[in-house]
Amino acid sequence: MTVKSTARARKKAAPAVPDTLRATGTDAQPELVQLLTPEGERVEHPDYPLTTTPEELRSLYRDLVLVRRFDGEATALQRQGELGLWASLLGQEAAQVGSGRAMRTGDYAFPTYREHGVAWCRDVDPLNLLGMFRGVNHGGWDPNEKNFHLYTIVIGAQTLHATGYAMGITKDGADDAVIAYFGDGASSQGDVNEAFTFASVYNAPVVFFCQNNQWAISEPTTTQTKIPLYRRASGFGFPGVRVDGNDVLACLAVTRWALDHARSGNGPVLIEAFTYRMGAHTTSDDPTRYRLAEETEAWKAKDPILRLRTLLEKEGLADEEFFTAVDAESEQLGLRVREGVRSMPDPDPTLIFDHVYSEPHALVDEERAEYVEYAASFEAGENH
């Protein structure tokens, strides 16, 4: 059976594509999807209904707070020399937690190097993330156990990996979907556009989740594109939607719809989560050199955690005891992360030779022996 016939065989009813999201012309300018305003007001959207229980809202709030806490701890650890580098997600918690919680167990995520909130939703221990940035492991988690791929440093490459995996799902006839994360800067990469082409032509069950945090390191989005990023999907023949990336409820609802659309045999979807990178691109970056403080201050009023807390308080869905407990848990998480990172053992340097080939190799064995002798010479020097 061909890939296309398999796709037709597994295609079934899915949520209809809202007319406002059928990117058919340059004049189309759908509104940004929002279910929770910056002022904490719950609003409805006709195309993306979302029903949540008080417990689910409290759980989302807890996710946001804990993710921000260990992200902040990681930044502090890097500044103190405990990590080689850190790419903070500050300000993007809602986009990551909302989309991460929209996934089913069998769905598979392909991250960049900043999806710490998605990792949290896939039950990846924060210490495994930090181990990579400390240089003591290459990721530390089993991607197939968590359905969360290892971090990808090469910009945009993971979109191709995600598309290929999604094409495999189609061949297997599984009822799963894939989500690929990337940033606004990566949208200019050839890999991303090639992934769009393959995903569209092969009707792959993949959701492309672009976190538009307004800055590709020091380059603003305006230098990347003349149209909203989500409208690029029209050129590849699949729907695109822009969502308030600081609204965890909207991100949850839109991503849930997109994943269901994809898994139902209807092909890919592009989501543009319109958010803001509140901190530096990485800890090696100084954003004060290329953007104004007024811009950052304006985005602070759209904080994803504050708006959800406001909703919980106004609706009487959480009391002070709950918020105090979450704060205490976040402090415990920060302490565990700090102590865990500092107690990580240094890896044996000779491990780099162990998996160059699947079988023993004479040249590698020779290089290992030379390295061991070289390293031992330093110890010998210290003893004299």
C-alpha cells in the first residue's frame, strides 16, 4: 500500500478547519486566538471551545510556576559557573505548557533547545536537561520512553526529523500525531520549509509549533518576514493559526485541535504562538544592546502566570493556601535542582571513545590508549 493510499485509509472525521484559518489570500488577517485576556478575563472563541475543571486550571498554574522556577534556577547556576550555557524560556511558559498538555501519551515531540516546559509536561526530570548544559551527558533521558526527542541545537533540523517520524506513523496506521517546535528565526531556514513541503505532500500527521518570541537572537521578526508567520502555511497547502502565546488556555485548545486534525488524517497544521522572549537568547547574549527596555516592560503586563492567577482568584477557584503550597513546592524544586547540579559527577573522559563504532575498532583503541597516556602525564607532573 502506498503512503498516499494509507493516508486515505486512515483519514476520518476531524474538527473542521475554521473558515478564518483557511489561509487563502494575502488579505486574510484572522484575529489572534485568545481565551484568557491579560487582565485574567475568561473569554470564548467560536472555533476553539475549551472546558476546564478547577482542578485542571490549578494544575496548569502549578506547571507554569514550577517551570519558571527551575528555568530561573538554571540561569542562576550558569551565572555562577555551574553550567556552560542556558537558553531561558522566560515569558514562553504558557506556549510550552499549553501545547505540552495538549498531547496524548502516544504523541511525539521534537524540541529545539529551549522547550524546558514541554519536557516538564513529558515527565523529563529537569536535572537531565541541566546535565546536558553542564556537559556531563548528551541529554540523559530515553526519547522513546518519554516520546520527547533529545534537544536539537542545529536550527530547524528537528522539523525534518518530526516530519519523517510522522510519515512513519502514517505507514504504521497509528492513531498518534507529532509536534515540532521551532522559533521565528528558524522559519527562515531551508530545513523548515522542506519539512513543510514533505509534510503537506505526504499528508503527514505533524503540527508545526512556532514560538514567535519576536527576536531571532538580535534580529526582530520584521526582518524575517513581511507577513504573519502563520500565513506561510497557505503556500504549502495546509492551515495556519496564530494564538496568544501567553495564554495557556488558548495554546491548549488550539494545539489540541491541531493534533486531532493531524491524527485524523487531515495533514499538518502550523501554529504561530505569538509570545515574547523576556530574557536573553542564551546566557551568552545581552539583549540590552539591541532592544528597548520599554518593549520588555510592555510585555510584562501580558505575563502568562499572572493572568491565570488572576482568573483563579477572581473566580474563587484557588485560595491562599493553594498558592502558598505551590510557592513552597517551587522552592523545593529549586533546591533540588541546585543541589543536584552541583553533585553531578564528572564523566570519565574516555567514554567519548566507547560508541564511535558499534563494534571494537583498532584505530579507536589506539587513540584511546594515546589519550589515557596523555592524561596520565598531567598526573605524573603534579607528583613531581
